[in-house]
Amino acid sequence: MRDRKYVLDPNDLQYKQVETSKSVKVLRGFFWFLLTVGAAILYGTIFENRFGAPKDARLREEIERLKFDFSMANKELEANMEIINDLITNDEVVYRPILEMEGLPESYRNPGVGGVERYRELDGYSASYIMKSTRMKIDEMKNMLEVQRKSMADIESRYGEWDRMLTHIPSICPVQVSIRKGDGLMFREVHPVLGVSQYHNGLDFRAPIGTEIYATGDGRVSIAGYNGGFGKCVEIDHDYGYITIYGHLNEIIVTKGQNVKKGDLIGYSGNTGISTGPHLHYEIRQYNRVKDPYNYFHDNISEEEYEEMIRVMQAYSN
């Protein structure tokens, strides 16, 4: 009833119902529709500004999670960087000095990762700084690891050569250490046999006939037989400019051209050649320059230690 309207008709003095036209009804309905939509938009805008849209909230949560992940990644990268720096320290302070290798220049180890424009594609994000920092650390680590990989390859190659050199350079006594020693490097005014002045270029061991003689380093037999005043003699070429000579032997059990290992039995002592009695003449030369054999073996080990050393070497060479 309240939706109906009545007006007084002056002609007949009666109240009559007012009929609303369809166009008015349509306009009125459209007005209320616009009013409802506007109110909804207004309330929605106020809510969004205050609380945020659900999609935006999810995006903000995702951004915060990514920031956290980047932060954790940076901490992990820093820990790995410490490990790399430890490797570099060992490389420069331990391995290279021991192997007599020059250190790598700082500019080679840390070549840099480019200018500010390198990470331009990461600009404009709320987490741009942390994203750039992470990328820069990753690129820096890549460079450092590549340099370290090449360095370790060089060290490994050098170590292999160094290890070979250590086994080839004469470094043990050719006879049991308990055997008495005679003349070493000296100038003899009168040679005991020849009676003339002559320089003694080696170290004599007063070894009874039949004493075992061992190669003092890896190498190849270059002489195995009579060799002038040395009598029955073995000469070994050890590479790196080194040769060793074992003179006045009674028996030789190696042949010319044969490869021998440090600690291998090569013959037995005797009294052949120009000699006044049973002994071993042992000589070391490097690039034809006489070296003092005393500087190439330890003389302070026991007989048992020497025998164990020879046993281990022979087992290793087999």
C-alpha cells in the first residue's frame, strides 16, 4: 500500500491512484543500480586500500618468501666462499712453495665480474639489491673456482713430476749403513796404486767381497761391465742430469738398458779394477759435476731401519 500514491481530483473531489509510467520505473531502477554499484566500488576500494586485495596479499607473501630465500642463499654463498678462500690459502702457502711453483697474481685470481650495467635486468624489483648481490657472489665464485680448478690441475701435474723426480734422484746409501766408510771427496797427493796426484771423486765403502749393492734411485742402466779403473762397474742414468757409478764390483746382476728402481739389487762388491782391496767406489754426478754422496743419504739410521727401508722399496717396485 505504501508504494501506491493518491492525489485529490478537484473535478470530482475524489482521491485517485497515481499511475507511474514505465519509463520512470526504468530510470528509477537504473538509478538504484548505479547507486548500488557505486557503493560496492567505494566499499571495495576502501577495503583494498586498507587490507589489500587477496591476490596482492599473496604476491606480497611470495615476495617476502623470495627475499628470505635470497638471504639464506647469500649466507650459504658466504660459507662456501670461506671454503674457497681456504683452498686458495693452501694453494699459495702450502702446495706451490713446496713444489717450487710461483704464486698466482691477485688480478688473475680475482678478475672481477663486470660493471654496474651487468645486472641491469634486475632493476625495478623490490628486492633488486639482494638479487644483484646474490648474482654477483655467484659470478665471483664461478670465476674463483675456475681459476682454482686450473691451478689444482697445474699443481697435480707438477706434483706428478716432482714425485717422479724424488724417486729418481739418488737418496739412499748404496750399501748397509753399518759398513765402514773410507775416503770421500778429496785431493790425493799420491794415489795408493798409481802413485800420482789425483782427485778422488766419490765415496769408498770398505765392503767385503759379496756385499749387496743397491741402486740409490730410479733410472736406466747405462753401463754394466768393465769400465777402466773402476773394473766391473754399473752406471745408472737417473734423468734430471744425475748419474751414479758403482765401481770395483765382483758381480753385476743388471744389464745395460735395464730400468731399475731405488733399492733394487744391482750387484755385489769386489776388488776389480785399480783397487788396493775389497771396497765399493760410489760416485754421484749431476750434469757431469761431481757431488758429495754424503749429501744424498741419511747416515744416522740403524741397520734394521736400513734393511726395512730396502725391503719396502723392493716390495713397492714389484
